[in-house]
Amino acid sequence: MKKEIYYNNLFDYYGELLNEKQQEYFKYYYFDNLSLSEIADNLNLSRNAIHKQLKQIEEKLEFYDNKLKLIDKDKKLIDFSNRINNKKLKDELLSIIQL
């Protein structure tokens, strides 16, 4: 999986567990596609400081996923729902997953 897609996926699940600054750095880099230098200039920080922060954020997102495994659980539930023939039951399960 491409790095950007992988971390965006992790952020979708665990981004709220990051503090506001970490969310801001992540969004600048992954959502707004700003370079490390551009982020550093915007925030009046060094490029190295931004790089270190992004590495810590990526590690934190991976840590959360390794512990909570929400993405894998959702995939398993979706796979399971695809095997259900009862439409009402299937729709109900999918609505729970998408909360």
C-alpha cells in the first residue's frame, strides 16, 4: 500500500488520539501536500523539527493500530457482512461498522 494511503487510513481511525499540533502537522503534510520546508516556514520551525514530529506521529499511529487493530476488525466485519444473505441484517451490520 502506498505510504500516503496507509497513513491517511491510520489517521482516519486514530487521528483524534493525536494532540492538536500533531494533527496540524499531519494534515499539512498528508492532506495539503506541503513539503517539510513549507511546513517549517509556515510554523517558524526547522525542517528537521517537522521531520522528527512527522516520524513520531507515524510511529504513534502505527502503535495505536498495532494495539487496537480497528482497521483489521472493520475489514473482517465487512467481509462477514458480505456473506450475510439477509439484507436487513446486512444493512444493520454495515451501519454499525460505519459509525
